[in-house]
Amino acid sequence: MIEAQKHYVCVTCIDGTSVEGFISLLGDRKLAEVVNNPAESFLCLSEAEVTYPEQIESFKLATKRIELKEAFFLNKSAVKWIEDTGARK
């Protein structure tokens, strides 16, 4: 049986949104292979915490919104930066 490796990553998007969660990789696959593969347009993060940037609403600064998602699909074209904080099983 092939065991999946869970990598906890922090992703910063072009619009200022940040997403933290797990990317699961099968076998000996590397995170860089998934990120750099042009055939895969999306990243799938599980147990994701999405933080949206602060915005001005009605002449006041709104607080950051944070949402928890069981699964979150992120278009790689929106990614500015990915930090791998380590593999966890």
C-alpha cells in the first residue's frame, strides 16, 4: 500500500490571501514536482485555514476574515509564494 505524505504549507496569493493547510503526496513524489508540473493547474489543500486581506468597508477598516475549509482548491496561477513547513504523517 502506498502511504501519502502530508506536507503542511503556507501559501501566499497575489491578492494578499493566505492559505495554510496540508498537501498530500503519494509515494516518493516531491512537493516541487506538484508545484512545477504544468499539467496540474490546481493545488488541493486539506484542513485549510484561509485568511483574506483586510479591506476598507464603509469608511472603516474591516478585520481579516478567516475561514476553515475541509478541502480547498487553489489555482496555481494565483500563487505568489509557497512555504513548506515540513512533512507530517
